[in-house]
Amino acid sequence: MRKKGVTNLLIHLLLLFGSGAMLLPFYWMLATSLKTPLEALQFPPTWIPSTCQFSNYIEVFHQIPLWRYFGNTVFITFLTLTGVLATGIPAAYAFARFRFPLRETLFMGFLALMMIPLPVYLVPSYIILYKLGWIDTYAAMIVPWIVNVFSIFLLRQHIKQLPQELFDAAKIDGASSLWTLVRIVVPLCKAPIATIVVFNAIASWNSFFWPLIVTNSDRIRPLQVGLAYFSREQSTNYTLLMAATTMAIIPLVILFFIAQQQIIQSQARAGLKE
């Protein structure tokens, strides 16, 4: 018992150390955002601001169109998530419950797409968008990402584990495939759907490389690209940079804590196995 207690203590200490190491950059970002420009450059650095400068958060809005960046990002994220759910849920249901020729081959082909890195299809995608006249438009940042292969895979694995008796009972009652999907499958897939929402929201919110390439004007620029341009212009103003970055991650932190329980249930109940 003593040996087990010492082992548990060491494990908890290790976890505490890892948690502290992960939280330290976020604390430093928050602390720097509340310092004066002089104190932010001070050496040795101070861990606690001598005077909290909350005015830094107001000054950011005077320096850059932060509200527009936030609005663009929320708009892009919302439409991208809507597209991912609208395409992912029916596709996962079809791959899990319908039998049609080459079903497994098509599904393996979808999974193979996950292994292709972005630089491989970057130039062809840009050429297609250019031919369509979508460069520097919202469509260029939304349409290419409304299908997410991992979301289809995760939902398919969860749907395959639902009891067959539920679908047999719905069929006996005369329910159509669409009715079964809406009234049975979706309510039982709340946990993986919440996981998909969180993961895709984070990916869309933090998207940088693709929007940087397909946008030219400040009018439709999303948050991360706008912050990158602001960083280039104010490279030595660390307090305003940290204030803007802090405000950029707050919505994601709130979203994660709201959906945390659903994410845990998704991993615990559904898993990633056949």
C-alpha cells in the first residue's frame, strides 16, 4: 500500500508539473498584456505587473479593426461548422448503415485523403479558386473546408456501435431513413457531434496559412491573419500584441469548457474502434 501511495504521489506531481508547464505561457501572455511597455521589456522580467494596465485592451481596438477581424472569424467559423455538420452527419450515416457497391473502398479513399498534407494540394486549390473568381472572398475560406474527413470517420465509428434493434424498430414503425437519422441517430450522437464542433471551431478559428494566401484586403481578413499583420507593424509593442492575442483565445477557452463533458463522453463511449 505504501508503494502504491508513493507511485500515485509521483504521478500526481508529474501531472501537476506538466499542467504548470502548459499553463505558464498563457499566464505570461496575460501578465504581459497588463504591463506597461517599459515593464514588458524590463530585465529581469517581473512575473506580476506592478500596475495592471487594462487600457491596453482598449488601445488595441484603436490600433487595428479588431471587431471586424472578430466578426469575419465568427462568420467563417459558423458557416464552416454548419457545412461540416451538414455533410458529415449524412455521410457518416450512409457509410455506417447503408450497403452499396464499393462502400469500404470509398471509405478507405476518404481516410487516405487525411494523409495528404496541405502543401500538396495548395497550388491546385488556389488555381481552382482563381478560375472561379473566389480569391479574396468569404467563399474561398469556407467552401473548401465544409467537408471534414475526420468528422465523418468519428461519427461513422459511433453510429456503427448503436444497437441494430433501434433501426429495426424504426423500420417496423415505417420510419424513413431521414426520419431515423434526425430522430434517432443525431440525438444519440450528441457527444461526438460536440467533439466535432469543438475541434473544427478551433481549426477554423486558428486558421492562418490558407486565409493568408486567398485574402488580399483587410475587409475580409480573419483574426489570425489580422494579428499577424499587426505583429509585423507593432513588433516591439509586446503589451498590445499580448492583449490582442489574449482576446483571440478567450472564445476558444470558453467553448472548450462548455463542451468538455461531451468530449470526454465521446472518447469514453464511442472510441475509434470498429
